[in-house]
Amino acid sequence: MLIKLYINVPQQTDVMQINYDLQTSILDEIKSSLHPSISLADELADCLSVSKDSAYRRIRGETLFDIGDLEKLTKKYNLSLDSFFGLKKSTVTFNVQSINLTDFTFIDYFNDIERNLSIIKEASPKHIFYSARDIPIFHYFQDPLLTSFKLFIWLKYYLHHPELHDTNFDTEKIPDILKSFDEMSRRIWQLYLKIPCTEIWTYETPNITLRQIEFANQAGIIQEASCQLLCERFKTLLNHIENQAEQGNKYSLGSKATLEGSEYNLYFHEVAIGDNSTLFTIGNRKVAFNIYANLNYMSTSDQAYIDYIEAHFHSTMKNSILISATAQKIRSKFFNTLRNKVDIVSSKISTFSTLY
């Protein structure tokens, strides 16, 4: 990873204070990303390969970070030094995570999601804002079959995973590589379940999954019976999400504990197109995530960008209709339209339909 440093060189008498302030800001950023049970001193000692006493001297500012320390810290905690050195407002620095088959695999991607949600779950206040181009992946994780299908498409066609090169999708015989995500995906859903969230959907939100089902059938990698089963399970998931919206809180698919989750705010926007952008509130800080190139993501805590994205979310919500815990007629019409899309695909999975 290339680290760019933008430094305004101060007068000699100011160097120590500016370095101390910079170090304090970096330590605050690292501490805010850690689970409350994890010691900052232990983390520093491990990351920098120093004693615990040396770590405490750095925390107190008695020992200042050198370039080697900064390189280790930025690599481990995905820090943006640009933001600490204060670039002009027109410049935004993102931390980039690109999925591949070697140094940031799909398992690493899921681990990263689980780690981030674990941190958010323990924070107060906390909230997730999600502009849904596709149904947020967390919802799929309640259904092992839908999860396996989504993973199959991602791994086979986006990452070209060699284990799935000559493999078709069979609902009766799920490959081991897909089953290996079952436990982790359930844990991720349980974390999302406990975090208050606001999602903005449009009529286009279910289209990606429907296109994937129809494409799989047309490409001959899934049989018609399996497609029909996926459509049925997809409708069941939509029904469940509608029930969550009606109630105004999340709960697990098939669970009788319908009050187990946090608040669920669902907005319907008639013309906006979601982009899967996400804004996390984590205690006193906010982090924005942008999806690019299918599943990869970029994140930033740049304050100017956060302010812009937050204003964009609130503006979009203002021009949307809240259909959770209110607006029953509009909510029913919206979800009936989505279910009708599934029925169209279900009835035409043997043709090259694009009627959605």
C-alpha cells in the first residue's frame, strides 16, 4: 500500500507539539476502532513489537511515533494519514479493500464485516444508514440457501474461484466451499439484528438477485426446479422484511421472538436509484462505505465527505416515504410490486425475459 504524507513544515519550536497532537489523533482513531474489552496498550505493543511500557510511553506522548511506527499502524488499522495532516476539502482519502483469491479473500471480507459490526454493536449511540441498490446482504444471511446462491454467483463470476469453475448450483448438494460460510453468515446477521438501521429501497432493489437467478437458469448452471425454489425462498424473505417494516424492528426469519432486534426504519423512494452506500454511526464518530466493482468497498472518516453523505441521506429520506410502522397501504402496494417481480421471473425462468 502506498502511503502519501502531506506535511506542512512548522517552525522548529512547534514541531514537538504538532507531532504530539498528531500522535494523539492517531491513537484516538485506533482506540475508537477497538472493542471496549481490548487494551490500547496491548494492541500497540503487539503491532509495534515493543514492550508494554514502551506502548504506554507512546500513549502518554513521552515517545513519539517514527515513520516505521506509522507504517505499521496505518497498515494494520487502515488509517488515512492524509486526513490527519489536513488536506484541502476537495480531496478525500479512502481506505480500499479489494477482494481477491490471495491476500484479501472472501473469508477475510466476511471477517472484516463481522469485526466492524461487532465494534458498532458495542458503541453508543449507533446506527446504520443503507442506500439499497440490492437488498442488504445481511438479510440474505438468514436463509442458508439464498446465502449459498449469492456466494456462488459472487465467487464463480466475480472472483472466478477455481473450485467452482466447472460447478453448477444444485440446491440439493451445496459445495463445501459455500457451506463454510454458514456459521459466519449467521453470526453477521445476529450482529446486524442488534444494530438500529435505516434502509432506503426502491422498486429496483430486488432486481439484482432476480437477474442472477434468471441468468443462472439461462446459462445452464442451475435447473428450473432449483430456480423455482430460490424464487419461493426469495418471496419468503421479502414477506419477512415486510413484517419487520410493519412492526418497526428487526427479528430473525422464522423466529417467534419478534421483539428481539433493534429498530428498523424502511423508506421507499419512487425514483432514486440506490448505490449500496452506507453510513455508520459509531459512538462519537462516523464512517462512510462506498461499494465499487461489485463487492469491493472503500471507507473514509473524512469529515467533509461524512457531512456530505449524511446530508444526502437525510435529503433522500425527506423525499421518500417512511413505510415502517406506518403507511400500511403504501407499504403493502410496494411489497406486492416486489413479489410480482418474483412471480414474473418464476413464470419465465426458461426464457430470456427482462420484464422487471
